[in-house]
Amino acid sequence: MELDLEKVLSTVAKGPATLTEVAKQLGVQLSEAESIIGALLAHGYLEEVEIGPCSLCPLASACKTGGPRLFRLTERGMALLRRRGGRNS
């Protein structure tokens, strides 16, 4: 399945998104979303959002993942989306 770059960037432009959210919005498997996110990170269109500990989660002390990974557009990603005519609202 070939995805339109604008659709991927528009999905993340709505706000920081997890891999699961991206996969669901794009209608792809989690592994495919991970590959897409990895490529966009490598090209500087996305960045990972640093989040603090999940202090409100009752499982925080037992969690080994450190919480969900969140991604957002970089300035470069927003500029590309604007050039392609996408919305970043």
C-alpha cells in the first residue's frame, strides 16, 4: 500500500500522535506505521515528543516502556505540508 506523504503529515499535524494512532488513522499495520514514522524522523519531518513519567498511571512503577512514544511535526514537516497544500490545524 502506497501512502500519500500529505496524508501521513496531516495525520500527525493534528497534534502529537502515538504509533497506534497513526496506524489507525492511516489504516495500516503497526509495523508499517513504525517504518513510516522512522523514515519521517530520519528525514527531519517528525520529532519524538519527550514526555515525563506517567505519574498518574497506577501501573507507572511496574511499566518498563516509559509510556507511549509521541510524535509531532517539525518546522520542516510543517513547511512541507504547507507547500503541498495540506492543513496543519
